[in-house]
Amino acid sequence: MTDPSNDPGAEPIPPAPDAHLTEPENPLPGVTLEDLPPTLQQAVAHAGWTELTPVQARAIPYLLARRDVMVQARTGSGKTGAFVLPILDELDPAQAHCQALVLVPTRELARQVTREAELLGGETGIRTVAVYGGVGFGAQLDGFRQGAHLVVGTPGRVLDHLIRGSLDLDGLQTLIFDEADRMMSMCFYPDMKRIASFLPADRASFMFSATYPASVRRLAEEFLREPGFLSLSHDQVHVAETEHFYFEVPAMDKDRCLVRIIEVENPESALIFCNTKMRVNYVATVLQRFGYDADQLSADLSQNARERVMDRLRDHTLRFLVATDVAARGIDITKLSHVINYEVPEDPEGYIHRVGRTGRAGASGIAFTLVDAAERFELQRIAKRFGIDMEPRPLPSHEDVQNIVSQRLTAVLEAKLRSRDRLKIERMQRMIPLARSLSDNEDELPLLGMVLDDYYQQALYSVPEIPPEDRSPERAPRRDDRKPRRGRGSRSTRGRGRKPR
């Protein structure tokens, strides 16, 4: 499937009337199809493109000039062509080794980028191989043996090949991070850090991402050399660094829809707004029951319970906070990645106050709203009033969630396996027959599913051990009867032979 933005039967996407172009220092002029080298013009003609999209016209000159740059581009904007075309211009078919590496978050995107490269590559002799986890190594090894020039893969499987010695990056010229924000949400950061040790210093590196939260900017600092920033975004006066979108959901199924969205988005941290304290309590309870590290702030919360929540906020050990506008007043949470409106605020100004809590200190944030059919019109009025580009998003299906979760868990498990020493791997062999037996037996399959689910929740959504009574707003624990919380940033007294003070 080709990039939909370059579908010859579709109209090219023009810059929005209020588009605001952010460019690096010493900006390069944009290009048109006629400005491209003859080889790239042939590639574009072979793909049936009639015009470059805005992100392609602006980004391609920087890639051709090998100037490290961060590009802000949404899915469907034509970003794949923006980096594939310049890569094809630099690859040498006579050199049978990896010259360009594109890191992507999912196997679907790896296959999509590979298809795009094969289509644009045409008869150039450029060989591309897609590598990702969850499948055997055979076809990928064959691709390397044949001398793949362009490798497109997920960080975990690329790292596997590097450790095995089946992939060599000594001749690498170009490194691309595609959908970097999603790669971070897929828990690939440790793998990318290890990949860094295999990279040659003399290379050009580029990053494409829809958003640039603090985690992605840190990643850029580690892999790119003094990168510029290129963005074709909308000029939003109130919340210029925040991406806004909404999901239309059934009114009676908001809670389950929220869980599905959280699973796909995987926020680093989120402030979830509801309009009433009763709804706050309900949503916080649902999230806790699903195994998320969530707590609440509302007018019913005792002072001690509120202090406990505030302590966790200051320590950055609470991932999801559910609150009313009044209860959250005055709270300043640094490094907040998401603001989620479970309900449209009753006061239009409230939307600006809510979403203004993310996208601070130079980082970009994400704000999304769950709306039913009636609320959608109210949200659109708010967007129009404040000139906010409010993007509709399709609600993730159960299949979407299963797919993302399975790929994320595969990445986590593969990383865990790589960290095991020989003795642990030897011990692990005793479980292989049992795993095979459970997977082959339909009646026993839930046992395997339960183990995987528990490990996934523990790895991604670990919850500190807070006594159930402490979670209830009706009871305020005294300072001398609180039990120690175990989680990130807290110490466990287990096995120390003394009671916690």
C-alpha cells in the first residue's frame, strides 16, 4: 500500500490557511518535484505521484543536505516519502551491506515503509528487508545474506540481529526514527540505547514524530547532532505546543473506551478530568480495577488522603490522576504528557485551563476528549471559539488493542530474554515443554494468557501497594497507621527483619 497522501487519484494536501512553519536556523528552501534529482523524479513517476506534500517539500532538502533534523509530521502527511526518497538517492546498489536503517514502532509500519521503499525503488536494484519480532528469524537472515541496503525494523528485533552478529552497521550512512513518540510508548527506549553502541559516529540522523514530549526530545539529543526542528503546525495562540483530538464513543460505554484508548496511547502520565466528584470516583475505581496506577482528587477527599495523592504527584510516582476542575485548581504537574477530558467541561474556558497543564517548558503535550454524539457539537463550538485544530480519531477496536499489547509485550519479553545469563536460560528450558503444551491445549490456554497478562500489567502499569482502605475517600488514614508504599521511588522493608518506621 502506498502512502495515501501521494495517491495519484487524491488531491495533494495543501498547507492549512493558518499553518505556521517552524524551521531550523539557516533554513533551506522547499522543493518541488521538478527540483528533485533525475533518479528521484523517476522514482516518483514510477509510484504515480503528481506532487509533493508539504512535509516532503520542506523535509527532503535537509535529508539531502544530511543536516540532522527533527520533523513534526502526522500520520498520513506523506512523511514516509519524505525520508525514503532521499535515502534512495544516497544508497549504492553495488555496496551489499546496510547503508540506511529506519527504526519503527510496529511490524505493520515496518511492512508499510518496506512496501513504499520497494515501490519507489523500482528497478534500481536497491534491496530492502523488514525485521520485527513475533516471527522467525529465517526470512530476515536471508535478506541480510543477500545484502540488504535498507533495513526497516523495530528496535528490539534490530538489536537481536546486532547482538547475534547477523546485522552489521559499520557502513551505515543514514538513521531514521519514524513515529518516535510511538516508539517510546512501545517501551523501546532501553533497546534504542543499546543500539547506539553499534552505530558509527559518521552518519546523518533524522527523527519524525507527531509530537515531541520531553522523552522524545531526550531521545533526539542522544542520537542526533545539534538537530534543527521543522514543523508545519497550526498557529494556536493558547496552547501552541499541544496536540488536540477527540474520540466519539457510545455514551454508555465511555469507561471501557477510555481503557482501550489508554492501552493504545500508553501515556507516561495523565490528568483525567470529570465534571462531578461522583464521576471522578467512578472513573478512578474503574482504572484501579483494571490494574492501572490511578488515584483521585475531589472535594470529598480527606486532607490526609489529599496529601498522600499530592506527595505522589510531586514524586512523579502516580501515573493517572482523576480530578474535577475545582479539586485540580492550583496543581502544577511537571512533565505531564496527557490531559484527558472524560467529559466536555461545562465552561468553555475550562477546556483551556485543563489542556494548558500539558505542553509546558518547551515540550509538546497531548489532549484528547471522549464525546458522545451530543457532546461532540459542544466540543466543536469550543474548538471554533478558541481557534483550536481539533482532530477526530477513530476509536481503537478490541483487535487494535490486542495487536498493540501483543507487540508491546513481545518487545518487553525479548528484552528480558536478552538480559538473562546462561544459567537462567538453562533453567528456563524446563518450562518450554509446559509452554508448548499449554499453547496447544484450548482448555489450558487461559493459564498462559493469565501469566502473560499479569506480567504485562506488572511491567507497564505496576501499582504501588496501597491498602484498600487508603484508596477510599471515606476514610483518612492517620500518619502513624499508614503502611509503606512500594513502587517507583519507594523502598521496601521486606526481609529486613524489622518493622517499618
